[in-house]
Amino acid sequence: MVTGGGLTRMKRYLSVIGLSLLTFAAIGDGGSRSVRAADPPAGPANVSYFRDIRPIFQAQCHGCHQPAKSSGGYVMTVADAMRKGGESGTPAIVPGQPDKSELMAQIVVTNGQALMPKGKPALTAPQIELVKRWIAEGANDDSPASARPQFDMQRPPVYSAAPVLTSVDFSPDGQFLAVSGYHEVLIAKADGSELAARLVGLSERIESAKFSPDGKRLAVSGGSPGRLGELQIWDVAEKKLGLSYTVGYDTLYGASWSPNGKFVAFGCPDNTVRAIELETGKQVFFNGAHNDWVLDTTFSVNSDHVITVSRDMSTKLIDFGTQRFIDNITSITPGALKGGLNSVDRHPTKDELLVGGADGAPKIFKMVRDKARQIGDNSNLIREFPALPGRVYCVAFSRDGQRIAAVSSLDGKGEVRVYSVTDGAQVMRAEVPSGGLFTVAFSADGKTLACAGFDGQVRLVDAASGQIVKAFFPVPVGQPVAAAK
């Protein structure tokens, strides 16, 4: 082993040898050889569909041109389908010939405008040049098999194992139950007796599925981790995708409807909360006050404020019209809250917020502060309920506002509880030993709870006694199930 001064001398010795070898290579045999010139710079690498082209189409085109919503009969989520074209019968892409490719005619900017994407800003000049180069180089698809779409409404998933369930929601009329699946939302009869529809879209992971106030539509937040964030709006009766709004490169969370039915808000892993207008499909709200993922959202009674919860341990109040942050509803005093917040729900008729998170204790807060903020205060708190074991993943008000429900997970076990809003007393408690619970919802009449989680079963629980009335898998495991007619 060489140490100390010996190491320093060794470094110098090796440097001298390296210099001598370099000089010998340059001089060569008696000076008859010269130093080789540097290699010429390599030309630009071929355009990659997966790395360069797919993200452009994903952000600008997939919302309208996918299997669940193929405007003009044109699907752009698969390169093979893109080449064929749509209803016109004209090939959209002629490999090696961008000038003869209809796609180029649609996206090229003329007099400051382009035919496509419809209703969105035109692609930038560098983006258009990338697409042109990709076609000129043969329009090859280098996507890995894992990133290629495998499922659609005609080819729904087949489950070899039950998926983790992250969202349940009863329709306002009490007839149906929306359950998150893999690449789909499952619409079951409210009593679990029958599967009524399978709404299959682009998103691999479904984080929330919520019925609109009138029950006619379903807002679905999710995406494909590391690739796509997507908000879907489905027509429930027609089983058709009305809108796909893509944003970012990771899954979206906590979709919520404004009470007037005009807007849908959702949380993002880029620490922002956003909302779209249903009539136009455009983003009309954006706020970045959080400093960690926004996991759930809700609107005020008058649809004029958005309330959000995040992994950053805060509940924030944001003005919808101005998009400005107003206040931290929960205490921001260090140590007052322990861990992130996962779920928020608003009282059906009052601006009071039910919040649940890592400390296991559901809490109700006033939306609007009526006392000046003091250091260390928690003056918006109305009531704190006894803690559940582990983390609370979802909370819900009953539709009459008289009770709240919460579900939690700890050490592979789940628990659901119901409390009285008036006095905080525990009304019901039920355990699920086969896995944590991640989602809960009251039925329209308040008599039944639907809860689900890790083991992939939906459990219908009597909200008064805690008796499990029925437990079922939304889709049979290990056998194909056709889309419901």
C-alpha cells in the first residue's frame, strides 16, 4: 500500500509516464507520423418517437385522438394507427415523405394559424420540425412494450389479481357506484349485484372518480406514472369519454366538481392545483401555493373558492376568480400537524371542511377565519374526532351533514368509523383484517357506506351497526369480462 509522500511521488511518476507516452504517440517513428486530427462532430441523432414525438402528441393531441374519443376517427396514441389516418381515408403519415403526409398539412402554421390541434395553440416551430424529421426518417416507433396502449373499450383489462382500489363514489340518485380500477372506472349497481359499465381510458392509474352534482357525468383523475397526467370527463349514460385533459408527466389527484357543475378542480404532483371549465375544456384556474403534492380538492358552497390538502401538512383556501391564495385553514405552527393531509370534504350545505391525514384524527374546520391569526393558534378548528389507527386516507360527510366517515390503514389492516358531527361520538366501527382501506363514501340515503382498499374488494357496510352487508370484487379476477351493454 502506498501512503503519504509515497502516494504523491507515485502520482507524479504516472503523470510523467503519461506525458511521455502522449509525446511518443505524437512524434511516432522518427517524426514521420503526425498527430491524428480530431474526429468530425457526429450528425444529429435520429428523432425518437418515444422520447421526442410522443410527449408532443400526448400534451396536444391525445385528448381528442385516442380510442375512447377518436375525433374524426383518428387515433394518435399508437404510431401504427397514426399512419392510417381517419375518416377521410387519406394516409396521415407517409414514412419518408413528410410533404405527402396529411398530418404535416394539419399541424403546419399558415398565417399564424394551424388546423390542428383544434382549439389549442399551434405547435411551435421546433416541434413541427421534429415531427417533420421523424416522418422523413421513416416514422419509426421505438416505444418500449410497457409504454404501448394495451386496453380500450373493446379490449378491457383482464385481472389476474385484484387491483388496489383508491376511489368509490355513489351516484346522487343512489343507483350506481363508481369504483376505480386499472385503466378504467367500473360502474356497478349500488348494491353490488351487477356491473353496469366499464369506462376504459388512457390512464393506467385511477386516483379519483367523482359523479357530477346531477349524476350525469363522471370526473376521473389519474394518469400513467412518470409519463402522463390526465383528467377524464365521461358521459355516464352514453358510456362515452367527453373530454380528456392531459397535463404534466405524472398522475393527477382529488378531482372535485363545483356545486354549479361548471368546473372540475384537481391536484397535481408538481405542487399545483388546477381547474378546467367543462363548457370549453380549457384550464381556467391555477395556483402553486403548496410546496408538496396536492392530494385532494373541494369547492365552497358557492363555487367561489377552492380548498386543497397536501403532503405539505396544510389545508389552503384559494379564491377561484382571482386564483390567489387567501389563507391556511389548518394551523401552520410547527408540530401542530404531524404528517401530510390526504383527504378533504365539504359539509353539504355549509362552508365547513372535514380533513384527514397522517395523524389519524379527522377534523372539521371553518373555511373562513373570523379571528386574527395568532402564533401557535388553530382557531379555525371546530371539532377533532378520536384518532383511527394509522393514517386516515379518506373522509366523507353524509349527505345530510349529520355524520362523518373515515377510513385508515395500519400494519396491513383497515378500519372504518362513523362519528356524529354534533357531539363527536363514535357511531360505528368496523375492521378489515385483509388490507388497508383507502376510500369511503356514503350512499345517497346515508344508510350504507362503501369502502375499499388494498385487497381489491368493495365492502358495503351498514352505517349504523358496522355490519358488512356485502363484499365483492368489482370485476371477476382471472376471467375476461366484456364491456357492459
